[in-house]
Amino acid sequence: MSAAAAAVETRTLLEVRNLHVNLGQSHVLQGVSFDVPEGGVTALLGRNGVGKTTTLRAILGLVGRRGTVTLGGEDLTSLATHRIVRRSVGYVPEDRDIFAGLTVEENLRLAERDDEPRYDLVYDLFPELKERARQRAGTLSGGQQQMVAIARALLNDNRLLLVDEPTKGLAPLLVAEVARVLERVAELTTVVLVEQNLGVVQRVARDAVVLDTGRVVHTGRARDLLADKALVHRLLGVG
């Protein structure tokens, strides 16, 4: 590989430095720092309650934080959330946050930001959403609602996509479907993925960052982490 090719391969898109978040009396993030390389999936892992969701929300400016967040060399730290989103950052929240009283089509239209929303991509990945365009989102199954949540983020050509627990509560067949979609998405953009299902992580993630009690305790290739069963047990509490 040439030096130029190596530089492209290892280019950093997102830099998080010394991130602190206090929620009430809890010091949730205690100096979190990590890099996300451009392209592919970086998995943000850890036991429940260690600050993974808070990290995504802090990157987006949805919670008060100290430290710095830089995207493509631009400091986002002082920007309001809507301005960060306009820097081509998409977000799929843990609890989907769809508009239950609106139709699938209306949910998608509200998410449009670019002049040419990528409906062809969305309907290629989720043909069922096209069939259910006039159906109220609140009447969809949990898996279908997750499709809407992911589709909203994919409508726009985002440089960075933050995805929080996309397989949570889904049946195994739907988990496999979400993993397939994430593989496709990773070919188009950079993804930071919070995910408890290590089978999905193994399938889609290139890099991994592990949090514990509000601090980064491990970074590296996802496959190397998951191949070390003792390390997985020590850091994630699973066998």
C-alpha cells in the first residue's frame, strides 16, 4: 500500500477530547477521548450505564458538556444541535423517537434536509416502508418503527451517522436485517454504533471503543477485541 493510500485509510473524521458530562449529581462522562476514522463502523461498547448513549448525545450537543468535539477538523463544541446536524451528522436515537401520529411518509418528509433526499436508497433498503407510506407510524411493529428511524437518517447524505442500540428489543430475523442494512450504510458513510449484540458488532464493525464508568478503557480493532474472550469478559461482562 502506498503512503498516500495509507493516509487516506487512517484519516480521522471525528475527534472527541476530554469530554465531561454531568447529569444531575452524576458525573457520567469523566474525560472521554477517542478518534473515529473516516469510513466504516466504529462500535462504542460497554456495560449498561457506562455512558455510551450520553457520549452520542454529547457529540450532538444534546446535553451540556465540557471538552472538545471536532468533525473533519471543525470544532463543533460551541455549536447548537441543529447547526451540528447541518454539518451532515445524522442520529438514530435509542428509543426511535418517531412521530407516532404521523404517517411513515410524513415522518420521512420531516427529516428531509438535502435538496435531493435519497428516497431511492431508503426504499431499496426498506421496501416495506414504501408499501406502508400512508400508515400511521404508531401502528407499526417495533421492527418497522426502527426501519423508519434509520430511514430518516439515511435520507440525507451524512458524513457521520450516530446509531444507538438499533437492534434493541428486535426478534432475531429483524436483528439480521438491521445488520445487513448497517453493512450497506457503512459503504456510504462513517458510523458510530452503540450496540449490545456482539454478533452484530462482529459482523459490521471495524473498530471498537470500550467505555467503563464514564472513561475509555480500550480502543482497537473490533475483531481483535472479540477474539479475546477473557478481555471481552473483563470489559463487557459477557462470556
